[in-house]
Amino acid sequence: MGNREDLLAGARRVIADRGVAKATARDIANEAGVSLAAIGYHFGSKDRLITEALVEALGTGIGEDIEALMLEGRGGTLLDGFAATWNAMPAVFAANREALLAGLENSVRVLRDPEAGRHLSEASAEGYRGMADNLRVAYPDLDDEQVDAVAKLYFALVQSLGILWLLSPDRGVPTGDELAVAVAAIAGSGGPGATAG
């Protein structure tokens, strides 16, 4: 690994041990075995390094898990695949609890910093694109507008259900089956702009 990768790995270890608020640049540099100046050289700031480390951790943890679940739905209906994916997500959240918690902590910090917010917004757009790519593979009959809309729904659900799961993991979040019933009911209403009969 190079210094950049060492810093990302070191940041993830420090964050897991101390949390985002208590992660210092010196601690991260020491954990990575590189100079303190390497943070500025590769990332510009400790905050940017932390955001990139967490985006990568969530992308390779929750991101890869949800993409695998989406691809398992190949050959079935979109609604059945949707239900199966969201039925499995509490286990994904549990396997990635620390990264999810650190990501939430970092999001609050980033909201106070416009520059860091732009980077996180770019990472979110990359998250949509990754989900859209997998939806195209799993459900090739969807058109581009449908793929984009479903990818954004999945992304919004990951964010919101992840927070609900952190707040109450044992009381649960809505199941995939419950969410599928809601989506089917909304679709059955005729969609946007439909008038009541």
C-alpha cells in the first residue's frame, strides 16, 4: 500500500476505536505509519480524509452487500426483489454497525462544512450510479427513468432505515414485505397526477 491507502486504513481504525469526534490527525498519521504532512499532501485536510475513509468503508461494506442482494433478484419481479433486499438489510446493518454509526457522526460534521458537504454529495451521486448499474443488470427491461428513480429510492432507504436501525436494532425497521406492500399500494393509486375516482 502507498501512503494514501495507509492513511485511509489508519483513519478507519482510529475512527472505529475512538469515533469521528476524537480522531486526531496525529493519531491517524501514527496509526498509518506516515508523517502528519502526508494527510495534507494526499487529502488537504483531516476532515476530507475522514470523509473519504468512511465513504469507502460504507461503499465496500453496505454498498457491496446491497448490490449483491439486488443482483440476487435477477429473473424475478422487481417488487419481489425489492422485498427480498429490504428483508435482508437489518443483517447488513448489523454487520456494518460501526461504519454506519461513524458515517452518521461524520454526516452531522459535514453538514457544517460546505466544502466537505460537496465531497459527500459527489459520493452520494456515485452511490446512485452504482445502484443504477446493478439494477440495469438485474432488471434489463427497466427504462433509464425507472432505473434512476428506483436507485434513488434504494439509496434513500439505506440512509433512513440505517438510522432507524441504529436507534432501535431490536425493535426493527419496516420489513421488505411491508415496504413492498406500501410501494404496490402507491403504484395502484395510479401514480403522480392521477385523480381520485
